Amino acid sequence: MKMLGVALLALGAGIAGTTVAQSKGSLAMVSDPPLPPSSDGLVVDFVPGQVQCNGGPAVAMRTERPFPVWALGLAGARAVAIDVTFRIDGDGRPLGIAAGKQPDFPGPRLYHSSDDVLPAFAAWRFASGQPRTGCRMRFDPVAVPMAEAPVALLRRYYVAPHTRGGDEAAMFRRIHAPDTDCIESGVPQVRMRAYPAFETVPQAPGTWSYSMTGFDIDRRGKPVRVRLLESGGNPVLDRVSLAAVRRSRFAPAARQGCTYPYYRNATTAMAAPPSPDQAMFRPKDAQCPETALTFSSPLRFPAGFDRRRIEGWAIIGYDVAPWGATGNVRVLAAEPAAAFGEQAQRVVQSGRQAAASTGRTGCVDIVRFVMPKDVPPVREE
């Protein structure tokens, strides 16, 4: 098997190789679909509802908030709720995660990305030793005009990975106090920017946290009145971020109302759950000798899962025509989310084998999505 980039395509014993997207594991800016023109900008926060399973509600022991996103929509546009179905395993991990079909309704929809909703939910944890089935919950997108959005939401949006869009300059002004003289023409000259030892800050796989610090600068260029403005809930990151600001130095010029964000993304991949023996999915009358497949489509992680370093797998069934093209490609199983099966299905549909006198039926293979090991500790700002 050949490892290239961030994903490993493992199909039985015969691998011809594939190419994949590159990722370093840091939270770089991502590309959302192009936005329609002549629209009003809003910031969208995804609010989770109550979890209901067979037998009653379930309470999460750890939650992870999806990243806020920028949205555009014509007057009267509506945000569509995201229904999620899943089960909970014995370790309290949600598995079988899938989004329900969005309902049809009259009128314009609010246009925004929701790529991080399911990956963020995959990092939730429930009580161990209490497996549940038939679970569902809903994320409601709450859209607020940028000029009216809570400052805490804007600060989180500004620090979180996102495609720069809308009036970022106006947003930057809003996340500062009205009387600040530390932005625009008053931005202080950095003499020494200190950073925490991020590798010593704990961060659970699949999660992300940030600390937005506030401070003033005295006439000698030393930060004073250092404070925490917003937090993603990691007290260790909060503490070391404040300490880093105090160690920083600026050009000798008094300033007030300055800010600086630090964030910590998980560098340890969230391993995929154990995969079943693919032989159990193979039909008894299968006629599929092991032969290498080559692929014309690259294997990529499902949207958002690579950013949170969440691994997965999919078991794919398919047939092969005598001329070598795959057909009847179907997802037989996928974890931790259905999106891994959808991605694997696309790449296997592009597969080809050598031509043969007869076709092959009942083929079953597994596609594994594996993050690289050589990832930098964390992006340092």
C-alpha cells in the first residue's frame, strides 16, 4: 500500500496507488463555495438541541461547538436546521453519524457552509458504559447581522478558521472597545511576540480552543492590565496565553484596548473505530479474484474531518465489467460518519482493473482515511 499525503487507500491486497489532498493538521483558511452577490452579511452560530435516543434523552459529557460561519442571503432568507442521526457506543462515542435530508420549503435559503457541524459533533462524548441506539439531535443555525452580533461570537468567528469574507475590517473594529487606539493607524510595532509552549497544552482529539487576550501598553512598550476577553474553555491555554502576552514587547508608545488571540488545535488524530472483517460483507457467490485497482479520482477526506484530524473507514462493495470499469459501487459500512462512505464511493467509482474475458462480481474492499504522522505541533497564532 502506498501512503501519499493525508489519506490511505487500502483496497484488499492489490493497490495501484492514489493521490490525495495535502494537509498539515493546522487550522488554515478553508474554501467555502462562492457566495451569491447582492446579499446582506450575517454571522451564523450553530446551536445544538437535546439529544434523544431509544429509551429517552442522553446528556453529553463533552461537547464541541462548530465553527461560526459567514452567511449571505436575500431579505427573508431562512437558515435550515441540520438533523443528525447516530448511535452511541460503549465508550460514549457517537458513531454512524449522518445528516438528515433537508426539508423543502418556499422562499430563499440562507447561504452558508456547514462543513464543520458533523466533524465537531464527532468529538462529543457521552457517558461510557451506556451504549444507545436510534439517537438524533438538531443543530439550529442562528444567523445574526454582523453589526448586531454579540462581540463574543464575532471574536470566536474571527479567530476560528474561515474564508475571509464580508467586511472584515468592520468586524475587527467591533471586537475591540470603542475607545481603543490600538487598531488601524495605531497598531503597535511588535518588538518581541511571545508564544506559549503549545505542545504542553492538553487538547482532546477532534477539538479546538482559543484564548482572546486584551491588554494595554505603557510608554515603555510593556503590556499592562493583561486580561482574558474570551475563552474557548481550555483553562491551561488561557493561563499560558496571558503569560505569553506579559512577556511580549512593543515599540515605546502607550496604547489601550489591544487584543491578541492564541489557539490550540488537537495534533493527535482521532483514530477511527475498529473496522469489522470485510469478509463478512462478501456475498457467498462472489466471483472477484484479488486484482489491483487504479484510480482517476483522488481520495480526499470528507469536508471538515481532515481539519479536525478525524480518521475513518468505509467498506465498499462493487462489481467490475470485463473491460475493467467498476460498477454497482455501494457503501456497505462506514464510520464514524456516513461522509467517509460517500467519499470512498466516489473514488472507487473511478477505479479500473485490467480487462479480462469475464467480469467480476461481489467485490468488497475497505478504504481507510488516515492522517499523516509528521504534523507540526500547532499553528502559533
